[in-house]
Amino acid sequence: MELRDFSYDVIRRSELFAEVMSVCLTLLKHSDCAEPVRNYLKTRIPNDINGFSFGYFPNNDNINLLFQFIPHETLEKLGLVYKKFIYDSGCSETIYHGVLSDQNLVMPYKNVYGDIVGLVGRRISDDKTISKYKNTSMLKGMNLFGIYEAKNYILEKDSVIVVEGQFDCITCHRYGFRNTVALGGSAFTKFHFNLINRYTNNIKLLLDNDFAGIRERNKILKRYGDLANISSIHLSDCYKDIDEYLRNNHDHSLLE
């Protein structure tokens, strides 16, 4: 594949993801099926936040809601649905399942230029047997959630706050800490470091208050501590992450 063909494919995929996100946004606003997601958002993100948008991805029983607007071939190409073959009494039937059907609250995952490179879904239930977040196929280790929305604020403050989860990032923006980006997990890659280093050499780590977060924080300090001014913000043990802290604590000086 020539470079121009690859570039066209990347741009076209971004456009298609944008179309899907537009449909999910419409479903969130108007579909009866999306009411649980709407109610969840009211409790977690009561006000609109510039730059971030949300949508509703139907569960498998209602996946046809998407097919009314987007061909299933397109959704399959984007890695948003997949085929299942059901055999019964010698007959076969093809049905489609959604990749984000258990994580119905969806958000666009943008690269530094604002192109949508994938979608990330979040479950709204308390069922811990289901992953809290799930990403569509994309190179998560090469992108940072919120980098497009945060980059001007990172330049302005000459510092970045690095958190784990997407809602951690969005909550930080909601409370005025708009120089925040999220890893989408606990792993911090050299691509993340180089991407951040375009904008600032001052990195504040604010990872989750658990074993994985503490372990990754120590790895980052050991691996990149000599290459940047990296500091670590510690939460008290009663808070599991910065999202919980900001929603339940009025002292925000920790992030200043």
C-alpha cells in the first residue's frame, strides 16, 4: 500500500467513526433504550464539557438501531460489530453482536489532530465481571485520551496531569484542570512520553490508588525520570482515583 493510499484510509476511517459517533449521540438523546445511560450521565457528568461528547451504543438486542443509519459492513470494517453463526436443526443464521454492547456509554478517542481513531465504551452497571472500559481496535499505546482537548492548556501551563481512566480525565477537565490526559489504562509507553514531550517537560502522575497504578508510577519514574521533570501526586487511601476524589472532596489544591 502506497503512503497516499494509507493516508486516505486513515482519514476515511476517521470520517466513518465520526458518522458512527453522530448516530450514537442521536440515540443517546432520543432513544428510549438509552434512558439508563442518560440517567447515569446526569449523576456523573451533570454539565456539558467543551471538547468531550458522549453517545449510546445499543446492546445486542437493539443493535439494529445502528443498522438503520450505518451499514453493517461499515460497522464490521471499523471493528464495532462482528458476526456470529447460529446453527439450529441443520439451518444456519447469521447475527451481529456489538463490540461495545456491554459498554453502552461511548466516547470518541481522538488523536492529537482531532481525528477520531476509535471509540471507547464504558459500562454503567456495577457488574465487575464486565470490563469497565473497552476500546475499539486502535493503537492505544500510541495515543492519549484527551490530548486534543488538553494540548493548548498543557502549553499554557507548561505541565500535564496524567491519569488512568477516561472519566478521570473528563472529571479533571470539569473541575478546571484542563491540562489533563488519560492513558486509558495503567501502561505508559515511550510513544506517550514522546507525545507529551512535544508540549511540556513537566509531567504530574496521578494514577489510580491501587497496586497497578503504584507499580506503573514507579516504572515511569525509573524509566523517564532523567528525561523529564516528573512528579507524583498521591491520593489518600480512602480514594481509589482522582474522579472519586474530585467528586467527594472540595480541596482541589492537590492538583495545583
